[in-house]
Amino acid sequence: MRFQKVKIASIWGIVANLFLFLIKSFAFTLAASQSMLGDALNSLGDVFSSLMTFIGNKIASKPSDEDHNLGHGKAEYIYAMLISIVLIFVSLSLFKDSFLAIINKNTYEFSIILIIVPIVTIIIKLALYFYTNKLSKSLNNLLLKANAKDHFNDAIITSINLLAIILSYFGIYFVDGVVGILIAVWIFISGLKIFKESYDVLMDKAIDEETKERVLEVVNKYKEVKQVTHFNATPVGYKYQISFTISVDGNMTTYASHDIANKIERELEKFEEIYLTVIHVNPI
């Protein structure tokens, strides 16, 4: 069900962003606005992002097998990283073009289509943002989270673009290049943030302290557990495999000590963040 919902969201993203790219490209051919070009390139990047979400989600949905014992969950983060790299390259190219537009004092002819296209874009992007943001929180999915951020950023960016277009009507053209630069910087920062989140998981960043404390609270409820050591956590897609050692009274029977470990594991299975728990019992 989780992967099916992500699949539907990614398809909506592909269709909507492809539509926006086409109408923005048409508007750019009419007026040669640098900020509109930036917006069009941004939408093209969004098409790629949604496509990567679709592919990454499809791979991540595959169950574990002999070659991938812990499943394919990290595919989400590999494709999220690809999205971030594309965003960074798009931002650098747009920054250069916008800077040259200011230096060369580029102008363009105002058209009503330049007003209509941003308004349509803002409406569609806000709708996509609310949809994917709600879904990303309920599913704890980085790909959807990246897409939701991108949709919201696009709505803000296009709003600024609309302001630049309105100012061009009054003959103030330099704002067009400035807006292009602002869009480029915004895309660059968004790309870096997604890159860092993906990198952290792919480099097996430890589980957050809050979740670790919740796990230890469960373990420490059992009075038979004298000590918890060797706590380790490894990302498995959007979840974690955790392992640790519990020290118990050496006079306890093997059955009794392992029964405690089994009870702890069953409690931790209820954690949304936990994929698998491995507990070693150490008699002291």
C-alpha cells in the first residue's frame, strides 16, 4: 500500500510538471524572459525528479532476496541523491544565464500569457505540495519529502517570477535577471539539503537520539536487564535494523533470558522506524 501511494503521487508529479514545462516553454518563446526560462527549466527538473521518484519507489518496493537480505529500501535514497545532483546542475546553469542577462541588460516584450502561466503554475504547485507533503509525513518517505519541498519551492519561485513580469510591464527589466538568480540559489540550496539527507542514510548514519531513547525505555522496563551495551543501528530504506546486547543474571536459565529478549523484540516491532531487532543475551 505504501509503495502504491508513492507510485500514484509520482505519476501525478510527472504529468503536472510536464504540462507546466510545456506552457512555460511556450511563454518563453513568446517573450524570451529569463525568469520564465528559469521557471521552465525548474519544471523540467521536476519532471526528472518525479520520474526518479517513480523508478526509485518501484525498486525500493521489491522484497528482500538472496542478494539483498535487507530488501531494496535504500533505492529511495540513491534516486533522491540523483534528484539533488540534477537540481544543483540546473541551478548553476540558470545562475550563469541570469547573471549574463543582467550584464547585457536584456529586455523582452510583455504578454498576458506571462501572467496566466505563473498563476496556473502556483495553483497546481500548491495543490501538489499539500498532497505530497501530507503523504510524505504519513509514509515517512524521503522521495516524497523531496518532491513536496520542490513543489512548495516552485510555488514561491513562480510568485517571485510573477512579480518580475509585472514590473517588466512598467519597463523595469533588470528584476527579471535578479529573479533568475534568486531561483537558481533557491534550487541550489534545495538540492544540497536533499543531497545531505540521502548521503547520511547511504553512509549508514545512526538512528536519531529520540528514537534510540524510546528503544532504551522499552528495554529498561524489564528489571532483569542489568545493562545495555553495543547498541548499533543501520538504515534499511526508511527504517533501521538495530542490534544491542543485554546483560542478565548469569543464574537465569537460557530459556528465561531469551524469553526476555523475545518480549523486547516483539515490543520494538511496533515501532514504525524499526525494520529488524537483533538482541544478544550476555549472562553476568
